[in-house]
Amino acid sequence: MARTPVPAELPLLLLLGALSVTAAATASSLPHPLDPLAPAEITAVRAAVLASPLVPARPITFHYVGLDEPDKPDVLAYAYGGDTTPRRCRRRRLLRRTLPRRALVIARAGGQSHELRVQVTRNNGTSTAAAVLSHAVHRGAGFPTLTLEEQFAAVALPPAYPPFADSVQRRGVDIDDVLCAVFPVGWFGGDGPPKRVAKMLCFAAGATANFYARPIEGVTLVVDLDRMAIVGYRDRVAYPVPKAEGTDYRAGKTGPPLAGPQPAPGVVVQPEGSGFHIDGNTVRWANWEFHVGFDMRAGTVISLASIHDADAGTRRRVLYRGFVSEVFVPYMDPVEEWYYRTFLDAGEYGLGLWAFPLQPGADCPSNAAYLDGFYAGQDGKPVAGENRICVFERYAGGVAWRHTEAGFPDKLITEVWPDVTLVVRMVMSLGNYDYIVDWEFKTSGSINFVVSLTGLLEVKGTPYTHADEITADPHGTLVSENTLAIYHDHYVTYHLDLDIDGTNNSFVKNVITTRRNTGDPATGGGATPRRSYWTVRREVAETEADGQVNLDAAGPADLVFVNPGKKTRMGNEVGYRLIPAGATAASVLDDDDFPQRRASYTKKQVWVTPYNKSEKWAPGLYADQSTGDDGLAAWSGRNRGIRDEDIVLWYTVGLHHIPYQEDFPVMPTLSGGFELRPSNFFERNPILRASPASTHGHSANCSCDAR
């Protein structure tokens, strides 16, 4: 995906005073151990790193500053304590002993990538101090996330580069209309130490905001990001620059509205106010409670999701920590200007870095509340990210459950309960594509995970003006004159540390198996005319190899995560099952292809691994120019035990994208996802015990009419 230049108003730096090891705290309240780093903490971390003799080289550029969360057992003790301890007493007791606050810093200095862990402390609740605990130099493959500032600096170089100016002039493009973007080079083998370089491709904006639709095809620049200098240039081939006409997507630029009936506007009205409550970063709604965090690489992070079981009278754990681990987008044109476009958006660019302010009433409905996200800029100073996450109740006319009973001779009974859900949303505008990531919580105990794609296609300049002119593989669809939209994939991989009623879980495949009715009662059959039936064969995954599933190749099965130590009154193991909801594509690239080696985990949609705090990012910690040697597939290759263990689900939402003309100039939203649904987790339908607050003022529709 092409990358837009950083707008001049970003980043909006917070002016928090002089840089010193101690900075004024923004509040005296103690943070939750999983709260993202506050501006004062980021400032203190920056000062500690700059003051440390462990990194003497200058300048130091900060590529990642994020929470290094406490050890999981400590967080669980903080959050839940003993199951029988009253919440208020437990909370007061645990607040007196706050857990350590630490930051992970990845910085560049002296041509090296440095990893530092920094202790953050609050002094008497009035100031924040930090100290470096450890330091290491990264010696393996790969580089850290690109900063916004270095991309902004890089795209300013081409207009002043004489060979590029000549190429632009030869194509009849005004240099003042040119915008460029930074593209990672990927990894394609080679000997010798890698250089931290990127490629730049350029576009002609002119009379349209959709400059991605007007590529200056055939021209490639190479920039050394550490030296911030152009070190390579090639003008290989000149194709016509597509016209600006018909490419703009802005209102008022696309022509008058179509004649005929238009949808009527509508708004969400909640006369009694919203049904959810946000306390810091903790959200409580209906029978759910969870923590919402922000990370500059992952974007939204959901932690400590638990659900109140009204029948059991207790709160039960479902998800310890979950986030989008990576977004892999390989394009399918092998020519010189395209072969390396195999993006790892989270690791190379940072999902949180490319999350922009949500638009009230458009991105989120009028009943939404908003959370900010702060991150560190390249200089280490905190950057304000306003309205990065929204939370809202969704009233979409859905039905939670219903039944109409016509069996009584003298009456008709109808019971209908409306489906109201809670959505946590973030939108990332990663260059040309926009990703809408929703976490939807349901009173039934389900969590829906939805990824929606919209935005602009990545297109290639071509001499073709009609499909009849194409005689060879075009690697895409002709969507306009001189404009090919290239085939590509989207793989969105989630990291979900499930704690189904506790940390000791197992992964079970309930495989649907067809049986022949032999008429023998010993085999479950009977002397009836039925010739076949299906039943369930239960397979418990013992190792990581058993936990890998290609949904497209596997037969029909329920994939269930159970707690073998907890059972219902009926003797069933409590669990949650994974239900794909479309978008189950897996990679079809050859195993030895370099992009596939970097993202080999995309061959299967499901991976299950034992919990390891350091195993977060599917392509590894250093994604830029990574080789695949440190990532999900490599970790899982150890084939560790996963039965009755603390396990992690990695699930990939995958789409093969063949573009069509309706996707141009702007793509209507396309969605895919999956659901985690209770499976023998409750004794019965939990909505039956929903409180009036859970229906948010909407009474269940119950009628009993005489015939």
C-alpha cells in the first residue's frame, strides 16, 4: 500500500516543559498496570534514555515506546485476586501495592538498533521519574518501525533531486503537483549486512485528492533512512500518467447525486443516557468488563475481558490480552517497481501511528464516547492522538433471540429480545487503504471481531485504455484508462491470549464425521431406513503442530478452546468456540518465495501456541527487512505442548483481492471477521438473566394473543 506524506500539522507535540529525568505528573491517581504510557511517563522515559551512558551515540531516534506490561500472574492477581474477595475491598488492598510500570524502547543510534527497558515511578503521586533497567543491541535481521518524521523527511527529497525533476518534466507533469511516498524494500536474500534503506515512488496530484490514482510509473528512488539521502535512482519505463478526471472521491467533486429516492437520515437516541461506563481505561457494560489500551504498533489493545455469570453469581475470565499483531499485504506484480510491495503494516509502519481522529457522526455514531492515544515521536516526546478509539452501543435492528409459538390451539405466543451490542472501534488510514477494526461485545457472551476495508486502490500506470488491448497477464484489473488495479492479498492476524475461566486451556477440534448406518446398535445405529448420519470425533491438540489449521483444507469441525478443569453441571467442559465469518483466504504463494518466508504463518488461519510474553508480533519484533527466522512460524516450529496450558490463539482474517471497477476511485467497504462464542461456558442462555439495563430501555416484546 502506498504511503501518504505526513501532514504538516503532525505530530502535535505536547509541550510538557524541560526534558529532565523527572517530569510533572498529569494526575496523582495511580494507573492501572495495563494503562498505556501517559504523556508524563513518555517524557520521563525519553529523558532517562537520553541521560543514560548505555547509548552514547547521537542522535537517538525513538522508533517504539510502549508499555512493557507486568508479568501476567501479577496482573491477574491485581485484577481478580481471590474469587471470593469483595471487589471494593480487593481494589483498595491492591491499589496500595501498585505493580511496576516499565516501558520498552526501541531506538536507533550509531547505526544500531537499541532495546531498552525503563522503569517508571511516581514520586508521591506528584511527579514521574524513570531509570534505564537494561540495554541490548539488536544483532539479528530486521529494523524497527519507520517513524512518521523520517518518512516526512524522505518524501521531501525527490523534488530537489535533478534526475527526478528531469523524469517528471519528460512526462509533462508539473513538479509542484508531485507527492511521494516511502515503501519498505522487503527482503529478498542477498549477502552482506543489510542497509536501512527504503524505496520512494511518486504520484501526480494535480486537480485530484486521489494522487494514488496517478502514479508516475517506472521511476524508483532509493533513500538511506539513517543518512536521509537518495542513494539510488532508476527511470526504467515511461507510461502515460493517468488522468485526474473521475478520480476524486470528495463530496462535491464526484458529480450531482443520482436522481431517485435517497436514504432518510437517522440518529441514535438514548433518552436515559448510554448503558456503558468508562473508568479511566476500564469499560463496563451489561455483563462485560474489560480494559482498553492504545499501542503505537498494534493500535487498540483489549485486556482482562471478563463476563458476569448471573446464574453463578461471579465474574468469569475470557480474554487476557488481545490485539492485531500484523497486517500483511503482498501485491502480485513481479516487475521491478512492484515486486517488493509486500507490506507488513503493523511492524513497518505502526497501526497506532496511522490512526487518525475519528469523525463523530460518521466514523462513530452520535452516542459514542472517545478515548485518546498518546505515543512517542521520533524525538521521544509525547504526541497527542485525540479521539483514536470510540466506544458505542449498537442498535442495528438485530434480534438477540426470539420465538413464536403457534402450537397452542387458542393463542399465539411471541417473545423477541432486541440485540444491543457494545463496539470498540479504531480506524487506521495506512496510506491508500483504510482499515476499520471493531471489537463487538454481546450480552450472549460472544465477541465479534470485524475488519472492514475501504479507501483507495493501489494502481499501476499502463498504456492500456481498454481490456481488449491486453494480451499478456496484466497482474490486475483495468479500472480506468491507463490504470491497472493490481491483484493483492490482505491478511490481518490477531494475537488473542485466551483465559477461558482460567489460564489452563486446551484446543479441541470437534470433527464432523459421516457414519454409515449398519443397523448395529453397538455402533450407534438402528434397524431403520436411514443409511447415514454424522457424529462428532473429538481431537485434543497435544502440541503446536496439532494447533495449526488451514480452514480451507480442513473438513467441517468446531474449533473450541476449553478449560478441562472446569465443567458444567451436565459434565461438559466449559469453553469458547471459534466461528469464522467469511474472509478465510490463506496464502497461495510458493513456500520458497521471499515474502512468503517472511509471513509464512499466512498459510494457515489458525495457530495455537503456549503463552510467552515476548511472542507478540507474528513476523517478529523487527519487521522491516525481516527474514522469517524470528516469528510465529519459527516459534511454533519448536512444537511445544499446548494441552492444559496457558495458550494463545493466532487467527488470520484473509482476503484475496481481485479489484473491480466498482472499487474505483474509492472502494466500498468490504468486511470479514470471526466470532468467539460461548460453548458450554454457561449453564443456559445468559441473556435470560439479563438485567433491564442490559436491554437499555427496550423492553422485550412479548405478546400472547387470542386467536
